[in-house]
Amino acid sequence: MRVIHIILTSLLLMSAAIAQASPLERDTLATLIMPPFSLGDPVNDNGVYSLLNSGGAEAGYVFETEPLAPLPGFSGAAINVLVVLDLEGNFLDVRLLEHNEPIFVSGLGEAPFHKFFEQYPGLSISSSIVVGTPYGDGGSGGSLVYLDGVTKATASVRIAHESVMGAALAVAREKMQGISTQPPAHPKRDYEEALTWDDLVTQGLVTRKTVTNAEIDQAFAGTLWEDDDPEAKDDPEGRYLDLWVVDLGPPAIARAVLSDDGFTELQEFLSISPEDEPILVVDTARHGLVSPDFVRNTAPDWLSAEQDGFPVALRDSDLLVDLSPDLPDAIQDGAMMILRTDRRLGFDPAREWILNVAAIREHGMFQPETETRTLTVKHSTDERFFERPGVVKPVPAWLEAVRGRQGDLIVLTLFLTVLTGVLLFAQNPLANVPAFTPLRLAILAFVTVFIGWWGQGQLSIVTVLGVIRTLYEGGSFAFLVYDPFSLVIWGFTILGFVLWGRGYFCGWLCPFGALQEFAHHLGRKLRLPQYDLSPLWDARFKALKYLLLLGLVATVFVAPDNVDKAAEVEPFKTAITTLFQREWFYVAYAAIWLLSGMVLFKGFCRYVCPLGAMMAIGGLLRGRKWIERREECGSPCQLCKVKCSYGAIRKTGEIQYSECFGCLDCVSIHNDQTRCVPLIIANRRSQKRPQEAAE
């Protein structure tokens, strides 16, 4: 039977590994977060994300249990649960995602299982949460928090509960209180040391806790329950608790405690449960270890554990092994239990941990009132019996981000390199192409679809404000590397400042600007009337974007928590990032600008855009005048000025580069023998000279 048990358990573990589901995609996970919260960025490689409040500030953590605590259920597959914690370790949401538990799949139905998880919100991971009912069915005065199980499926919900708590505690240990994130220690399987029971006691490898009847009476003194233990009154010097605790994980210690057969049986158990740490507890006094209602192979109802302030999940191993005959008779005859806890859930056996023993008293005959006192036992096992697996150093965040978007980055870099090269070295040939306008619109369509909607590379003033805030507060700029796609665009944009000023980004790389240009062409196609402001009002409104930029920068210092709200003056998030999947008022705001673009050429870009204002200021880095001019430009010829929809050409013919979007329309006119007035006049003169000479 032992061999059959090992084979069946091994098959179960293998099937669990095969059946392990992939974590949800980020976009799918984001839809499961209930407003006013939203999903933030990943915070580690185990599928843990930050939780953001309505203002965009970090409010907690979101994760699935399977990557963190893949405990197999009865089907062999892990039960995957979505957990949302706040920064204080309170459950905000716990929701079943995926499972294959037979009792629910083909028995009770899904509803009871889903309902079970509705009990978590409002509870804290720092509480000792168990599945079951309070002792004695009375009001519990103890520290245990009880969850109602599901009739006929108690084991499944307990596994689910351990998965939830294990994953939550793993996140808490890593993220919430600066607790060490080093891998838990594992017993050295090949470490040999001849030890006796006396050696274990002398070296502190066995912990003993004794409590007399008088001491437990004192713990309940002055309460309703002070007279509810007659035995303690009759024998005050007698022992209420005489508890021995020893970690049997290290083979050298287990050999000193167990008989040869018991040691062999324990090693067989550990061979199929290699992540479990076995803890032997023995009580030789009258308290005992568990209540009469305890069910084997479940969590002990009178015992709990904690480490670093967080509970440790204990469970009966259901092992009845023989102790070494060299142990004292009192221990041989005591109440014994081997508990197990999963090291994958964060328990580190090489560091101190605490075993809590519940001392419970009842008052009354019918539905008695209960009260609990907790007796604590601190235990630690020397580090020499353990080893820690090598820590795999994670790749830098920027490298991980690059790997995740490698294909997109290659396409983006090629596109930007070609575009930059063409604009730098082949500007005139490009402007001279007969189908220049359709070609430009094709480029802008690529920018909208690939860079904007697909790549989420719409640059925003939010990034600029974030950099300013980081400079002011002396923080880290690491946040920039989490979006390598946008970072590449920023790199080319900064290069564009030197070569073209504002025109490179605003005219060629802004997805929302491209949408406005499409709106303009649509308005022309529909023959809608086109409106232009007078030169005076045009100049006044162009100053508005600089005032908005100044106001946003001031917000960084005056009300930094409101920066994201203030930055909604940009409709980029609505039109590009979320593809209009937002509240109606955001959608209406973006739509107003696009519709207005059908009759007022790129009004948002010219008059309102704070990012455009920043780009214009950045354009001061421009080191050259890249648009050719002639002496006749402006005097007498005003054609380019009239044709410039941006109003970026002065009457003198000079280009106002802070307002130039690099559309190349004026370059196209400048090179066209049939449109450029100075060229037309020069051609006519050159044609007249041969005629005059012939006459």
C-alpha cells in the first residue's frame, strides 16, 4: 500500500505541473479590477501588479495565487484565485479565476465556491484565518477568524484558502514591511552529525514550554471565565501545558528523535512532499494539542504559527511514526503530532518563528461563551542544518522590458531611422513626390495605428512632469525604462529638437496630431467651411498653450497628487491609449477637438497642447534653419504664408520654427516650378530673353 500511495501521489504532482495554467494577460486582468481602483504596472516577475487608486497613486497589490502558491487541489491542478490587497494587508477583493475541483465541476456547481471567496474582503492577512466554525459554537473571544466552509467540499476550500494566504503572505513579505526576500532555507540532506536527545535539548534544537495551572488561572483572572477550570483550582502546581517543539526537517535531527522505521517513513513522506517542513510537537500535560473535534490532515484548531508578524500555514501531516526509544518516557507517552508547512508559502525554518497555543475556556451550559488566551513558544533551528538555494539575479528592468517588446522595438527603430534619414538627407525629393500628400497621410496612418493604438507610444506631458518631479524630489528615473517603446520615441524626438525643432515630433510622430490632420482632410472632403483666426487672435491663442504648460509645471510643486487630473487637458489617453473606452465626458472632450479639426486646422495642437509648448521650447536647441528661403519670400511673394495652415510663416517670409510642424508644404511649393512665384517669374524672364535676342 505504501508503494501505491507514493505512485499515486507522484502522478498527482506531475499532473499538477502539466495542468498549471498561464497567468492572465495584463489587459484581461485589468478588466477584473473594480472601480475606483485600476491596475498599475508589474512589480516583480511573479505576476504581482500594483493597485492604483482613482488618483493614480499606489493603493495595494494585485496578483494571482497560482504563480506564488501553486498548491495542487484534488484534480491535481492548482486553484487560481485573484487577490487584491491594500497597503495595510487587508483583502479588498478575492475572486475565483480557474479551478478543476471535481466536487464543484460536476457536483455542487460553481456558485458555492465563488461565494466562499466573498468572505475575505475586510479581513487582514495578519489575522489567523481558518476554515470552520468557532469552538463550542459560541461567540469567540479569541484571535482566530473563521470562514464558513462548503459542505461536502471542505478539503477543496481549505486548499483554496491556503493558496490565498500563501500567495498573500509571499507578497506581504516581499513588498509590505521590508522583510527579507531571500529564498527560504532547505535542510541539508547530506549533513551528518551524531546527536542525542540530550544534545538537542542542550543546544536549543528542542524548545520546551511549560505552563502551570496557577499561571493559566492568572491569565483568566478577573474575567467571566476565571472559575471555569476546577482542575486548575484543585492543583495549582500541576502542569497545564508541557510542550516540546522540534523541527524534523534536518535528517541529523530527525535521526535523533525518531526510530529507524519512523525516520524511514518520514523520508518517504518528504520524497513526495519535498517543500514541506515537518514539525514535531508533543504535549505531556493535560492541555493536549487539538480539540476532540479535530479532523486529521487539516489545520490544527488549537495551534497556529507566525513568522515576522505574519501567520504560517500549519497542517497535520497525518503521519503516525514511532519515536526513538532513547527519548524520555514522558515524551513517549505524550500527545504527539507532526505538523507540516510549505516553505514555498514563505516559511523559513532557519529563522525564529513562533508557535501559538490557544488556551480556551467555556462559560455556561447552552451555547457557552468562550474566551481564549494565547500561549507563545519561540523556536529556531541552527543555520548549520540548512542551506539556501542560489539566488538567481533578475535581469535589469530595462532589459526585461526590451525583451518583452523586442519585435515592436525593431519595427519602431527601423521606421524612425528611415524617417529621420529621409527628412534629413532627402527632404526635397520627398516634398517633390507628385503624390506627396497621400504619402504623408500613409505615414501618419502608420503612426496612428502602430505607434499610437498598437504600441501605446503616444508621448504625453505626464512624462515631462514626472521627470520634473523626480528632479525636484531627488528620486529615481527608473520609471522611464519600463516603457522602452516610448523611450525610443523620446530619444528620436530629442534628436529632432536639434535637427528640426518642434516640427519633427508634432508634424510626424504624434498620433493624436495625425488624427487631427485626418479630421482636417475629411472636413475638406465633405466641403465643410474652413475657419482661420485673425492674425491677432491667432497670436493670442498660440500663447495659451504656454500658459497651460506653466500651470501644469506649477501643479507639480503645488499639488503633485493632482498632476494626472490636470494633465487630462490632453485628450491623448482617451483617443489613443484607451481608444475611446472611457467615461463619456472624456470621450466627448476628445471628440470635440477632432470634430473642430474638420473646420479649424489642428486647433488643439496649435493653441492648447502643453506637450506642443514643451516641444516648441525644446526646439530652441535647433541648430539650423532647415527650410530654404529666397530673397523674394515675403517681399513680394506671400504664397507660402497664405498656404501655411499653421500660420508659421511671417509676412517677411521668415519661418517661425516654434510653430512649424514640418509638414513640408512650403518646401513643396518652394521647389515647384509651376507654383513658386519667384520661379515662375524667373522662368518667364528666361523664356523672353531668347525671343528678344531673335527680334
